[in-house]
Amino acid sequence: MPLPRISKVFGAVNVGSFRISAMIMGMSETGEMIVLGSGHRASQGIKRGYITDMAGATYAIRDAVERAEKNAGTSVSSVWIGCAGAGLASQIAKVEIDIGGRRIEEEDIEQLLLTARDSIQPDGRMVLHAQPAHYTLDGAHGVANPKGLHAERLGVDIHVMLADGAPIRNLIESVQNAHLDVESVVAAPIAGGYACLSPEERELGTALIEIGGDVTNVSVYAAGMLLGLKAIPLGAADITDAIASAFGIRRFQAERLKCVAGSAIASPTDHREMIPVGGPSDSGEGPIARGADDKNRIPRAELVSVVTEELSRLTDAINKALKELGFAGARGNQVVLTGGGAELAGIAEFTQSALGRPVRIGKAPSLRGLPEAHATPGFATLSGLCLYAADDPVDIRSIQSHHQETVKATGTAMAGKVFRALKEYF
């Protein structure tokens, strides 16, 4: 079936510590999102979400984009960038203005958002997003569009995503050096939420845990917005390193063992199953694994033991982060795992047991043209970047006043960061 006519094209690059991936997605005239092409390559010049080698990162970004362009049969001049590091932090700003019981007009909403824009207090950090989540009428939440309604006071909850300025500038420069314009830098937890969570899950209360190569981001959604975020400096690469260290083998051998035979759930037959350390294409010149037999094979039970021990460290840190974010109670129950680390066999069952909450694996929605290899948790954030770009949510920093100010703001400015909002929703 031929592709429908494409009215708009979006380019996205997800810059991770393990891989750099790129996607080109088109929007048809009917509004359908179609993947035109995608590509990825091993990461270079990036450690725990930070640029550590500008030239290496630039080369890897350019290479990933060129692979996506080749598959798409078209080129892009600008991209949306996903960022998982850079000291991401989340705040909720609550702002109210007096309406006096009359009908709310478009000018009132504009004035409210201008007041909210002026209330943002980044404390020397860079603001990535400042988006209205929902409006309130006399304290009542959940109003999507207050225009035409009556109220004494009109309020808005603004989600503010902050990051350290220098790492973001390094990220932007690495993309620009690859001869690409930057549309926007998008926090990976927000892009992941677009890809993996339904509107109902974002409303009821869900924890989205993205397990990357070097960083695990724990984010909490409720009332339709991201309420809190914690970054844990542990990821799937730490499991690989633990395997390499335990058996005295190279990283690439440890990565292959983890992906092919690793599991978070032990089996009664694991102690009888012997796993070859070298792959089919290995030359046999690699080191003999510690505890291996004469054919350089190790018991699968020992591999699973190393994996689960490292996973226990990670889930302990995740559980601590969820408690700090106030993720508890009847409305704080669902956990969704995504990211490349979520592809490990049995990780959902292991995490569910460790956290005592229902856990499912989150991946990108079914999109026309999405390759099977990229329809996995490891590429969910990449798809979410394109979906976010197509949605193009309002950012209050871009709002300009079109009339003279006539309404005096009397509401509170910044509402005690994220914990007050969490206390309200959980």
C-alpha cells in the first residue's frame, strides 16, 4: 500500500550512553503518524547522559541521522533532542488570578499564563519545559479549557522541567556541529510518557521507570502531568560490567551473555545448563572465563546470580526514589518499565516482586512503518520524541501579550516544588 501524502516531517535524536538513535516521522494529511525511517549506532563521547567528547558525540549523532535519512529516503535539517542526564529536575508551579465571578475570556487565560511565566524561578538552572497541565476554577482541578465558564478565581498548574545549563549547551552544540538545527531539547521522561503511557495512566497515577545504559530515570505521573523525577546513576551497563568483572571477560562478551542468556528469574535447570562465553563469530582468542569448563562455558545459574544481585541494587534505589517522590497509596500503584534495560528477560516479574506493585513493560505504540527492531522498550523514547514534536504542546515562555494588562495577579507564585502536588494527588 503506498504511503499517504505527508504534510509535515519530524526528525528526532535520542542521545543515550549506550546507543544514539534517530527517527524521521511524517504526519499525513489525515493526521496519521508514519515512521519514514530510523537508524541507530553505538554511543560515543557520552557518559551517564553527559557529553564527554564533543567530536566523538558529533560524529555518532551525524552517523545515526544519516542512517535514518537513508532508510527514509529523505533528509532533515532540524531535530528534536532527547536528554536523559544533565541533572533533570521537575517542579510544579501553581498560579491564580481573580476573575470576580464573570465569564472567562481568552484574554484572562492569556493573562494567567503570562503571570505564570513570570513566576518561574529556575534558581540559575535552564528551563527545558514550562507547560500548563490543567486549569482550576475556584480550586477545582481537572479543567481542560476554562474559556466561557464562570469563576471567582482562575488558576493553572504549570509543569516546569529544569536542567543544568552547561550539559544542555554541550548537547545542543554537538548536534549543531553535526549540521543540524535544534528544534528543542526534550526531557527523556516526558518523551517516554508520550510513548508508553495512556492518558488514563497519566491521570490516575503511574511511575515510569526508564532503565538506560548508565542512568535510570524514575518519574511519577498523576493528574495528567509529570509531578516528580529522580535520576539514579545506575543502569543496564552496570549489569554488563558486573558480569565482565565476575567472570573476567571482556565487555562485549558480557553484553552478549546478558542479552542472549541473562535473566532476572532463576530456573531449576539453570545449574545444569552451560553457556558458551564466546559467540558464533568469535575467533576464540578472548580470555577463558573464570570458573569455565574446557570449552569456555559457564553455568547459567552463576550468570543469573550476578544479574539478580545487580538488579537488587537497582530496584532498592528505585524503591527509595519512589518513596521520596511520595508514590504510595491506592492511586500510586502502576509501574511501567521502559528503556533498553527493560528488555532483560524476566525483569518485569523481578521488579514487581521487589517493589510490591504491578509492573508492565512499556514500549512505543503501534506506528505504521515502525521496524520490528525499533518497536522495543529501548527505542520507546525515540518514538515519543516524534509524537511530542507532532503534539507541540504549549510552552508558556513563548506566549506574548497582545493587549494591555488589566488584571492584577494576586495568587501564589511557586507552589512548594513537587511534594505539595504529590501530597494532593496521592
